[in-house]
Amino acid sequence: MRMIFVNLPVKSVAASRAFFGALGYGFNEQFSNEETACMVVDENIFVMLLEHQRFRDFITGEISDATKATEVLTCLSADSRAEIDDILAKALAAGAKPWKPVLDMGPMYGCSFQDLDGHVWEYMYMDMAAIGDAMPAAAGA
């Protein structure tokens, strides 16, 4: 079974835990401490939120300032348009900044925002029944 661990530098693990907790995410305490939080996205998908000092242990060079330049765009799927609207409302209420306008392309619907540290998060719902045979063309195939 393949797993993914996205590692993100954060200024405050406590603030990031509160922010992502408000969006409904849980944390694996076995891999969390005062400077690290292991956010569980799904069974095999985790986001390691690492305070800057701890993040430096894993990199060479400088930590990118996500409030000034986009270093990554993390896109997660959603089960419905309502879930998109709900997650955006929760994120903004928890302190996120809007990033791009809501995307409404018929069967594809999504939102995006910047978290407390400026990392860009996007959530996308795709109505596969409505997309049908158009998906390969839409994906550039």
C-alpha cells in the first residue's frame, strides 16, 4: 500500500491544528508533538505540519514564504458541491484567505484558499456522470 506524506512548514503547530481541526481533520497523535502535527486527510494521505525549526531538519536551503510566492497547490477531492461550499465557509471562518474565485464549470466545481501560513489548498468536486466521455478531452488526452 502506497502512502503520501505532504510536509509543510508552519509558524505555529498549535494554530495550524486549530485551523485544520475547524475544517474537520483529525490528527495521528503517534506522529505528533509540540513542533509537529500529523494531519490525517484519508487512510493513506497525511500532511505533516512542521514548525519552521523542525522543517529545517529535512531541507537544504531556505523555507519558502508561501504568502509571497506559491510553492505548492494541494488539491483534494470533495463528494459534492455542498461540501465545497461548506469547507470554504469553515476555512474562511477559521482565518483562511480567499485565493481564487469559486470555479463553476458545470460538472466541475471547486474552491481555493490560503491557510494561516499562505499554503494554497483547493477542493474540487467532479460529477463523473455529467462529465461522461468528455473527461479524456478535458484532461488533454
